[in-house]
Amino acid sequence: MANVDAIVEKSIDEQTELFINSIDPATVCSIASSHNNGASCTLISNPLRGSFNICYPVIFGPDGNGQKWIVRIPLVPRVALVDEKLESEVAVMNFVQQKTTIPIPRIHGYAIKSQSQVGFAYVVIDYIEGDTLFDIGLSSLDESQKSYLYSQLADIFIQLRSHEFSCVGSLSIPKNNSEGYIIRRPLSIDLNQQELEGLQPGHISHLDDTYASAVDYVYSQMQLVLNWFSKGRNSVLSEFDAEIALYDLYQFQALAVEWINPTYNHGPFILMHGDLRPTNIIVNKDLTIMSIINWEWSRIIPAQLFVPPTWLTGLELSGIRSYFARKDYMVELVKLRDIVATRESQLPPTLNGHPLSKIWSELESNNSFLIAAGLLSLTSIANTYGDCLDYSYHGNNDRPGRAKSFVQARWQLLRLVKKKVVDRAAYLEDLERHGMAHLEHESPAVENLVSESKEEHLHLESQLLPSDGLVQEVGCSHLK
């Protein structure tokens, strides 16, 4: 479920190229110089382009002591909430630098877009020498090297765990730019993508919305997933796909709410890096972590969602859904957890009886890790349930049949399924108009379903509930 809108993506890609081409290298150097007492600088290399930012490495002349910095510019067409994202990133980095010893780049200056004299947002940070863990490759590490890496990751996770917050959300900068932080809605890659596609997730997650319980947060995340399903033009491929996806989403929601441990429902709430992938971990030749970078999308989450990375075996979440891959992953998770436990035993007992090793010990049973990982990557929820969780609870007992019965017993969902097939047809026609039909290959069976659903949808459309009403009415019931 939740395929991106190819037409929107093409437009964003084109706008992004125009934005990058509009950036004058001389302006980049003037930005860096303005934050280093006017010292002159030059670009070290071509800019480094990431998913959401473009980074310009600069080096200062003799009067700047040869320092190397990065001018990091958000790619505005790719970031819908550029000022909100930048303020959160700066607030998180300031907090981590002041409250922990986790190695991160130092911030030398920043400007949000609405206040920038150069017309775009930016942040100026240290240039960190080294290779990314992705460049090194996890598969190349022997057990000794892996143990050393895990010991450093353990220290990072323990330090993040040691700080507790009053609610779920994202750190941001106070309006008067005073020291400290405020907490606003939890900003995520998923929320950003929905904004880019015009799906109006702000109706569900307002700027100042925070959550005082894990249940409230989980429910809000499921609202966002259902918003994506309901409003996304390319969220399903067919009527069959829509029935399966809806069934999986509501089943996952029921499991997730039941999974929440009452002990952790009202805290602790913990700051988590929003994208701790190997590409965001810089190491030296001895595998010492030199810096954790890209703190955008970091947010405060319930303790049960503060889980180890999915890539410990070199695979992402989609790669560890199979039974044997998941078993291999759990072996690595236990290794990391045991290192965490050893290090925590050497610290004063200051975590209110909830050390990280205890929280992680619960990930080995009841599909806990899969539920947590799904909630951290909303577009993966339906597949996580369908590929793994459904079998755990129902075996091979006719999932398509259960899905059809589930939808047909609920008139709101039945109408939504018909609407989604019509949405899909309109999307395919739009692809054709844009000369992008080669991106989709529909079978005659699906085309017939589209035609039939169009006719049926004509007299249902005016009665269809808005997505928010659908979520409110159906979303809280136990749907096994």
C-alpha cells in the first residue's frame, strides 16, 4: 500500500533541479564566511546531494585556520515544512550536544527560510572526516569489529534513553530564540510526504499537537496511514488490493493498541534519531564512530517504539519480514541488548526501573519488534501485517476471504473501496495525459473492475464519509 504519486514525484524532481541550479556557489561561500568572522572560503568539491538536503563543503583560508564546514540547504521542493524541519533539527542537535557526549557536528549558524537574507533556509555545521558505515559495509565486519560497533551504538542509545520528556512530539526552537526548547507535533518523513502530495495531514496532526500517552500517539499514526489510504491517488492497485490493505491496517491497529504496555503508556518518552541508517553514521578506519549526522525527523516517542535499528543484519525492515531473516536479526538484537545491559549495570540506577535493556528484552516475543518497526515507518504497516503478523494469528486461513467479509460488513469501508478503484482509474488516466503510462501496467481484469466501480461509485460518492469521520467511527474498534 501507499505507492507514491509518480506525477507529483516527477514535478518535485523537476522543481528540485531548478532549485539546485538557482543556488550560486558564491552565495554559499558568503553564508559560511558570515558565520566565521568574514573569513574567506572556497568550495572543496561539488555539492553532496541527499534525499532532503544539498550540502556544500567549504574550506577557510589561512585566516580561518583551514577549517572545513558544511553549508546544508534543505531542498525546498522536497521538504514541505522547511522551517519546521530546520528548527526541529537545530533544536535536537543543540540538545544532544549540550546533554550528551554523542558525537555530532557542531552548529555554527542557521537561518529559516522566512527570515533568511539569501532567500532559502540553511544550517552551517562542521565537516566530518571519515567514511559512512554504509561505505564500510556491515557484511565486511568480523565479530570483534561488530562487537566494537555495538558497544558504541549501545552508549548512544543509553544516553538518549537517559533523558525523558513530558510528551510525544518533536523538539523545536522557542519563538523568541531563547535557550532551551519547546515541543511540537512529531515531525516525520511520512508526514512530509503526505504534505507534498497535498493530502492535508495537518488536519490530523496540527503544529502544536503533542501526545501524553502511547495510545493517543499510536492512534494518531493510524489516522495518518488511513489518511494516506483514503486521499492518496495511487494508494491501491485494485479492488482486491484495497480490501486487503484496509483489513491489514485495521488489524494492525487493533494489535498495536493491545500491544501497548500500560506500564509505558504515560512514559517514559524518549528522543530518537529519525533516520539512523548506516549512511548517517560516520566512522574512521578503526570503526570508531566520529559523528552521527542528519538529525532531521528526530522525535520524542513512547518507550516501546525506542527500538534498535532494523539494519543490524544489513537488511531494512522489508528484508527481515521473512521468518529466517527475522531469526537472524533477533540474534544480532540480543547481542546489542546484552551489551546495553552490561553497560547499564555499571551506571547508577536512575531510569525509574525502566532501563533500556529491560525495554528491549520485551522485543523478542509477541511480534513486538515488528509492531514497533511498523509504527516507525507508516508506509510499511500494511505489508508488515500482511507478510508477517497475519500468519502469526491466523495461519493460512484465507486472508483474502477474511478481508472481503470484513469490508462488506462495514458500509463505510465498502464505499471507500469503490472510491479507491475510481481514484485509481483517474490516476491512470492522468498518467496517460502526462505521457507516463509506461510506469503502470494494468491487467484487463483490473480495468474491468475500474469500469464497474466507476458506475457504482456515481451514486455512492455524495454519501461517502470524509476520511476523518471514517477513522473516528471505525478506527477504535477491536477488529480481529
